[in-house]
Amino acid sequence: MEIYAFILLSLLAIATSIGTVLNRSAVNSALFMVLHLLTLAGLYLLLRAQFLAIIQVIVYAGAIMVLFLFVIMLLNVEEEENIIKNTRFGFIGAFMVGALLLGQVVYSLLGLAGILPELSGQAEAIGTVEAIGDVMFTVYLMPLQVTAILLTSAVVGAMMIAEFTHADGTHQDVIEHAPEDQVEEGTS
């Protein structure tokens, strides 16, 4: 069964990557890229790397692609309004829910029939969040803390450098932009 899932996900990954490159519409190309990232998450699940699959969906298919879509929508407003008006989201949603339910039914039937393979104890523990967290907070604790301090100092530095520009063109520091009652409370 795993080989069939691998072949299906591999073909979908190839098809969605070709759709991403060859599509003329930027929004459709970005949506093909989201589907490609989801198929990669499915391949990670086949490799028993649950943590990587969840990160793939949350970070790449979720946050970064939403950012891409916002930028695309802001750059091509008139063209994208026609795409949104002509798209039937009900049919797309119904298809996705139907595909999800079909997959669950097939998986349940295969589980009841005993066709799904048994996993060894070591294979189940390799890509789990617990195994990654254990290694991250024991072996790689120092690099993790250095990275956290570096990112925090970068955010603080960006806030210190940031300036606020008035309508008349004059610049004002972020701290000076705070309301007077907050500045007085902070200094007292």
C-alpha cells in the first residue's frame, strides 16, 4: 500500500510543480505551489517524519504561501478580482472534503482488513516530535540558545533603528512616537 501512496504522491508532486512553472496566472501558480508543498508533506509522512510534515504544512504551505498570495494580490488587483469572481469555491471545497473522506474510508478499510504494515518500535520513534525535541534540548541546546539570543537581538535592533515618518516628512524615533502618558509612566 505504501508503494501506491508513494507513486500517487510523487506523480502529484511532479504534476503540481509543472503546473507551478507553466501556469500564466500568478495566483494559480501560487496555488499549484501550495498543492506541491502539501504533497511533499505527504511524502514526509510516508518516511515517518511527522514533525517535518507538520512544519511543511504550517510554515511553508501556510504562512509563506499566504504571504506570497498577499503580495500577488496587491500587485495585480484588477486581474485577480476577475479570477476570484469566476472561481467557484463551493465546488473546490466539496471536492477537497470528498477526497479527504474517501482517503479516510480507504485507510479505515485497509486497517480493518489487516493490510497496513506493522511498524517497529525504532521506526515509530525516529521522526516524532518527542525524538526531535529530545535531541534539540540535549545535544543541540547551546546552538538553540545562541540562535534565540541572536534573533531576539535582531528584533530589538530593528525596533531601535526604526523611524516614524510624519505627513510633513519629518522623522521621529519609535520611542518618541509613543503616547506621552506611556513615556511618563516609563520614566517615573
